Amino acid sequence: MAQGQSFNSPYSTFGLGDLTFKGFGRNMAMGGISLGVRNSQSIDFSNPASYTIRDSLSLVVDIGLAGKVSRISSNKGENTPFDINFSHLAFSFLLAKKISFAAGVIPYSLSNYNFIYTVDENDENYNPEVGKLDYLFKGEGGLSQVFFGLGFEITKNLSLGINAEYIFGNIQRVQTVTLLDNIYAYHPKIEVQQIVGGFTFNTGLQYTAHLKEDLELIIGGTYAMKNNIKQQTELLASNILFNSSGGQAVDTLNSFTTGKEKKLFPSSYGVGFTINKANKIIFGFDYKRTNWSDSEIMSLDSLQNSQSFLIGGEFTPNPRELKAYLPRVHFRAGAYYTNSFLKINDYRVNDFGITFGVGLPIGFSRSSFNIAFDYGKRGTKNDNLILENHGSILFSLTLYDFWFMKRKFD
């Protein structure tokens, strides 16, 4: 029988971990769309061409905190883990005439699980000569991403941009086997730590077509080339022997540390658009694809190329209201569908969900407090797999200030 608990997601046991970051509060509430989004009061890091929307004297800062709760279900039972983490920090400003800058730190992946599989008399894999067994699987860590980007205004309607993204971090995985009927026997244990660090580059383009006086169409696209980033692996395989006093002896079977090896990181691209009517109604769609089958990072193999379909929008009753508060609140909603890079027992693990949220103006300034909700489902309980119903909430603060003007008069 199987039992135990899992934090974050059982699917974070594979590859780089859980890749579910859907952007800052505004983007996440709109299904994660970002490639065709342009807004002077927010930062859309996924497409660096959007940075050129910055006002000449303004500084925009975005910081967030995210929480996640999941219901993990299988044919053996279910658990409801909860996790909360720092989400992101970013800022952007105009660097020079027609050149804007942005930088920040965001999560790239998260691996955080801890579960036990117990084999006893009721399990088909039970062997009376061996007795009861506990298989422990534990992992923690993840990768972060620091980005530095420039946006260039080529013409009044056309912008280009580039992000240099440094991906770094480490993931530790532990597997142990405990012989429950003979705790003083040797118990195998394998510990693996993989450390990653290296640059990738993402280029972007946006074109704005003015359809009417108060209606515009923004078309965007991004492309990231294959890149080599460095990976180091540390492995320790040992036998653990417990004694009657509660101590333990360790018999090392194998131990090694590789050098920093160059590994191929996958290419990716995306296209999207938004329709903007006087900043009152915004509607958009994105398509994104990552070619994971080309990747060599963390010795990944048999991975599928992933693709995502994102749709969302925003409604602001009256963005120019000068007195009442409610007409200036931004109401957002969206949906997404992702074919992930995972294929387990010939089953493709897909993720789909809905999102919604609000942007609450802070007084009569251009700053806002954003709340975004995401409810989704991935996996299945068929064929001894796992169904995950997951819900996330993101709190983010977007600060908009005429920072440079204040410094000039100070």
C-alpha cells in the first residue's frame, strides 16, 4: 500500500521540478498572457519589447508573495499540502531616449516533495523473505532566474527587446529503503544534488496597430535560442546501519562529484496578441512552446516538447474616473491549457485551469495592489498515476512613482 505526504507537487519529482510560474499578479489573473501586453503601469518581463512603454520620468517596481494548496489524489488515498513562497521582485525605467531597462528575480522551477511508499502483506510486490519495506522519496530546492533586459523603440509602433537571463540553483533528491522487519539490517540510501548555473537569452518583438481612435491591436512574439549552461552533479550512495542506542553507522558505497559540464538548455518561442479598447477592455491570447526534447540539462531524457495556450482579459469600468473608487478597479479573468514535458506510463501529463483577480488602485496614484487566483487540474488517477487539483493565490504590489522627477527637485 502507498501512504505519505507530498508538498508542492508530486510532479516536481521529475526533471527540473514544477514549472508553473505564470507571471506577475496582473498577468497571472489574465490566464498568464504576456506576449502582446503593453501597460505603462506594470512590467511584462516575458516580452522585453514591452519595456518601451515606460514613461520618461517613472520607475515601476513589482514585488509578490505566492501561496499554493493542492489536493493530491491516487487510488491509495489523498493529501492536501500547502506551501507559501516569495514570488518575484522586478523594476523598470527609461534608460535613455527610446531605450528602456528592466531587471528582476523570479522563480524558474520548484522541487519540494516528501512521500513514502510502504510494501506490506497487502501489496502485490511484497516478498515474505524480505518483509515489510518503506521507500522514502524526498526532494527540495529549485531554480531561480535573474533577468536584465533592454527594450528599443524602433518606430512609433514597433519595439524590439532582449533579456539576458541567468538561471541558477540546485535540486537535492534522496531515496532510501528501510527494512521494517529488521531495522538493524543495512538500509540503502542514495543522495543526489545537481547544481545549475548559466545564461540564456530571450528576444522579443511587439507591433501596435491603431485600428480606431480608441482601439488598438498589439501583436507580440518571443524567441529564445538553445544555450549551454553549466551543471555539476554530486552523488553519495551508502548503506545505513542503525544500532540499539539509536545511533547509526554509514558504509559509503559510491561517492563522486562531476566537474562543471556544459548542458544544452532548450529553445523556445511564443506568439500572442491583445486588443485594447481605451484601457477599458483588454483581451488577449498567447501560444508558447519549449523544445524540451533537445535538452540535456539534469540528464533529462524522454521528455516531450511542451506547449501552452493562454487566454485572458481585463475590464476597468472607468479608468479615467476622478472621484469614485470602484470604477477604477481592474477586474481580470483567464484560462490556460498546457501539454507539459512529462509523459509517464504512456500518459501525457496535461495542466489546465482558470484564473481571476483584481487590481486595486492605491488612492489616486498609478500604484496598485493585485490579487490573482489560479485553480487547475493535472494528471489522472488511472493507471496508478496521481491527480492533482491545485489552487494558487498571488499577492503583488506594483509601485509606480515619478522617481526621477523627485530626485531632480531634491
